[in-house]
Amino acid sequence: MSWFKKPKQKITSQKRELPPDVWEKCDGCGEILYSGRLAENDHVCPTCGHHFRIDALTYAGLLLDEGFEEEFDTGLRSADPLGFVDSKSYRDRIEAASEEVGPEDAIRTGSGRVDGRQVKLGAMEFRFIGGSMGSVVGEKIRRLAERAVDERDPLIIVSASGGARMQEGIYSLMQMAKTSAALDRVADAGLPFLSILTHPTTGGVTASYAMLGDVILAEPGALIGFAGPRVIRETIRQDLPEGFQRSEFLLEHGMVDQIVPRGELKERVSVLLGHMC
Amino acid sequence: MALERSEKFEKMRERLTELKELSSREGIDMSEQIERLEDQLDAEQADAVAELSRYDRVKLARHQERPFTLDYIERLCDDWVELHGDRHYRDDPSIVGGWASFGGRSVMVIGHQKGRDMKENLARNFGSPHPEGYRKAERLMKLAEKFGRPVLTFVDTQGAYPGIGAEERGQAEAIARNLLVMAGLRTPIIACVIGEGGSGGALGIAVADRVLMLENAIYSVISPEGCAAILWRSRDQAEQAAEALKLTAQDLLELEVIDEIVPEPPGGAHTRPAETARAVGEALERHLAELEALEPDELVRLRREKYFQMGAWEEA
């Protein structure tokens, strides 16, 4: 008599184990993507357009004809000026990041060509302590800017950073003044500075060189702001509006010139340099 | 702790005055007693200052009765004409600025301004500026440059305001622009940290040829509470964070980020504001006289060079 009774079937959701390096899940739409295909698409989801995080050298490869033809100041290391220790010592954090990401700290700088035109490029490395700016990042940017002035090349910086590196205390704050002073020299020399903002660019980096571009481009959907959303929420005790501090919000408020999908970035940079060089 | 001590010291000083008066009035030789009390006072004050923890200084720097920017302007300047507005959006009362006479010359004075009571604090947003404040400061600095007048800034903020409007109107851009403008301004700039030097919100008016700091002022990339919340995952660890951040005037002088410490009375600036203002005025005058001797090109070159040196790195 139980012919109408539906056999109970246990609903199981099996977690799909993704073999590393072969498949990646999109944070935007949840689509499972083949890594090779993703790389061909500049690490942008073909379904929803979500921009995956890419590292500094990948940006160099994306923007420059042959990547970095020369990389600068790879031997600079933080000196831990305060002997900073919280739950972990700063030295240990540096060491762990160096092993995982490479010892070049949170920015790679070098020279190369964009459609044959010589440029000086800096690209930040978010995976190195959240792309935070300490003395090494500041000094690498200063030297890069000086080289741009000496060789009369345009300057491009791709930012991705949580802000100042608090383990370097007041020195990290002073890097904001230092990098801005370096950019003032570039401006005096009549050379263009192009700032490209990627996810995320916040804090002391936004409040210094990142917002000082003659032209500022942003990747779609990037979080860009002075204060982080959590700090703002805690301060004002209200929910933040939809899309707050995203690239599209900044474009609407007049803070960036254009939002450029990664696949069009090089071409746009090339045209812009043509107008300004 | 610092405050209780300062009351004790005040009592000792009163006692000293009484003894001296008594001694001269009655013609009794009390020099031995007086000397002993003076030595004791000196020693205890020295101990008290040495014993101040970094977080004690944080509390002193935030003391509600501490002199603020307008107090220094009133005590040190004549012919003060406050100038309002950024010409884009509104006037931000968290930053005040305007022309003033200082030591017989016209100067542009700019500073963060906290409120004395709740009503004034609400109007001044507790001294936490919006972008308009920084843009007003930028306008006034360029005005000073146009007429070849020096810029004096007083730094006293817990930080630039983290709010929706501030982000919409470009808080980051406003601060960044000031850093660039100050790096190249062709007139002398002296900044004096009088209370809290809170991160980018402080630096936004503090890129200068000379940076002075009151003895109990603090200057830091992040508040000890904010740092504790992130790195120790609890705001209760603020004392520990203050130690790690090295944010006192003495720390910053050792790190060569500031040029001079302006001494405060033993109990803090608020116990004798006139004396504190005199010390600030004396230091400003001395540095200004040095800077006024320099040509604008040289001034800018030296200022940039100073900031180019900042940081600590090793080179393999």
C-alpha cells in the first residue's frame, strides 16, 4: 500500500574537492573554472567578470611587452626598527612572508616597455603582509620615481594594499610623506604618473601615492577607500550602502577616471601614455 | 597616576613658597629646610616623568583640559583673522586656519581643533576632520605660498574621520594631495604636535621643514586601541600596543622623525598653559628664524631630502 510513498532519499551535499592548480572556484559567481582557461583570460571569470587576485609579476607580464626587463632593488629588506612583537614577532612575519611569497617585500619595481615605450613600473604584492607599506615599499617607490626622473620615463604603479605597515610604527606613516615627495619630483619633471587601483587599495597607500595619479584607473569591483569598511561601520554604527567603496562608487563620486577590465588595461595604458608623453 | 602626582607636586610647591615667605617675613634662616624640600621635589618630579608609561602619555595627550590650537593662537599671536571654507563643499570646524602675526611677521596658522565641551565637540567632530578640512588647509597653505608667508601648523587629532560622507568626498585624496603640496611648498612650514598625532589625519597637515612635539604629545600610525584590536584582537591590550608602537616624543626624537621636544610643566601642558605656550613660541621663533634665511629652492630641496631619508631598511 505504500506505492505512493516516496522513498526517502538522503540529501547529501558532497563537498567537491578541487585538485589544486587545476580548478578554481570563482568568488564572484561560484562557477568552477579550469585554471588554464582562467589564466588565458587574465584571471578574470568568463562568466561573471570577477577579477581574481594576481601577483606583482603577473601584472608586469600583463602590462609590459616582455615583463620586467630589469627589476630594481630586490635586495632591500625591512630592518624592524622598533623590534616589534605582538602575538608574533615582526621578524617572524617577514620571514614567513618571504618564504611564501618571495623576499622582495610588498612591491616589485622595474623597467620595461608598453608597446615599445620605456616605462618604470611598480606593482604591489598583496600576499606579502597584506601589501602593507613599510620602509622597503617606500624606499623602492622613491628609487623608482628617481629613476623615472633621471631617464625621463613615465611612471606606473599598480596598487593593492591594506595600508601602512603598523609593525614599523611611525616610519610606516612617514612613507606616505616620502612617496608623495617623490611623486612631487616626478610632477616637477613634467612626467606622467599613472595609478592603477586593484582590490583592495585602502589606508595609507590610498591616502598617498595611489590617489595622486595624473590619471587614476581602477579594476572593476575593487575595494578602494581611506578607512576600511569595518572601522566605518563601528564608528557610525550603521550598515554601509550597497557597493560602498567599490570602484564603481568611486567613479560615480569623481575619484577615479575610468574603470578598466584587466583585459583592456594594457591597451588603455598605452593610449594614455601616448597622450601624456 | 600622573595626575595624582601632579597634585602632590603642586602642594609641595605651595609649601615651598610658604616657607620662603615665612623665612623672609620673620627673618629666620630656613635655607636648609628649603633646600631639602627643593631637592626632594626635583627628584620626585624627575622620577615621576621617568616612570610615565607610554600609555600614561597617551592619556596626557588626550587630556580634556589640554591647550588646543586656538589657545596657542590666542597666547602667541596677534591680529588673528580666521579664514573659513574649502571653496568646494563647506567649512570644516575640525580644522581652523587663518592669518596671524607671530613675532612681528604675518604667518598662516592651521591646526586641528577639538572642542572643550560636548556641544563644541559635536560641532568640531572631536577634532576629526572631513576632506573639506584638508582642502581648506591646502587652500590656506597655497595662499601663504603666494604671499611668501610661513606656515605654522598645530597637530591634534585622533585621526581623519572614517565615515560615509568622508569617503564619498575623497578623504584619501584630500590627505594625499596635502602631502604632495606640502612636499613642494615654497615657503617655510613648521608643524608642532600639541596633543594627539593620529595617523594620516595628523600627517595631512604635518609634512614640514621642522616637526616639533610637546613632551607629552603622541604621534602614531594607528591609535594604540586600534592597533591592539587588530594585532592582539582586543582593545584591552592598548597599553601593550602603545609600548610596541613607540609613539612618544622621546621615541620619535630617537627615531629622527621629529626635530625637537618642547618641554611641558611636570604635571602636563594643561597645568600651566601659559608656560607651555611660551615654550612653544620660543621654539617656533628659533626654527622660523633659521628657515627664513633659506631660499625657496633650497627649502624645498632640504625638505624633500629629509623625507627621502625616512625609514629603516637593510640592503643585501
